[in-house]
Amino acid sequence: MNADDKIIIADDAVIHPDDLHEDFIRSSGPGGQNVNKVATAVQLRFDAANAPGLSERVRARTIKLAGQRATKDGVIVIEAGRFRTQEQNRADARARLAELVAKAAEPPPPPRKKTRPS
């Protein structure tokens, strides 16, 4: 991965390759005998709490939207193992991370206007 391979989601949300840490683990999905021999699943770690490419607003919303996938330290862990190859699982994990950050970068919905007394 080159330094130019950063994932640009919005003006205030950029994921740099240096912020990602990948571990390859054995998958439990399809693959037959290959599953028992080769580490094809990907465990992608993204330190959202210390990522310089995220604004403070996007950083906080990303950690909140990640839910159980975020650790106490603000590290988001995404596991991808539904494909048979490392490359496909790697791309899947990155796409899921980009989708999560893109959702966090969207502006929040406007506050609800009360139309009836409750």
C-alpha cells in the first residue's frame, strides 16, 4: 500500500494507511480444507481516537456509531472473513470502515419540531 492510497471520505474525514493495522487470522467461513491451512480472514484495527485525518466531530460520531466494535481506547476493530481470499476480505474490511466513517461524516439530522404537546 502506497502513501497515496489514503481513503478520502469527506473534507474532514480522511483515513491514512498508516492509521490502519491489519492482522490475518484463520477464517471460519467457506473455503473447505483451505480454511484450516491459510489465514484468510482480516482483523482491521483503526485508532479513531488518535487519527489525524478525522475532525473532532467525525471522530466522536465514528466511535459512537461503531458501538461494540470500538474499544475503550477508541480503536475500532473490524473483522472480515466471508470471502475465501485475503484480498477480498481485506477490501471488504476497508469498505466497511469507510462506510462507517462516511456515515459519521454526514451532518446530523435536524432536531424534531414538536407539533403536539406530549
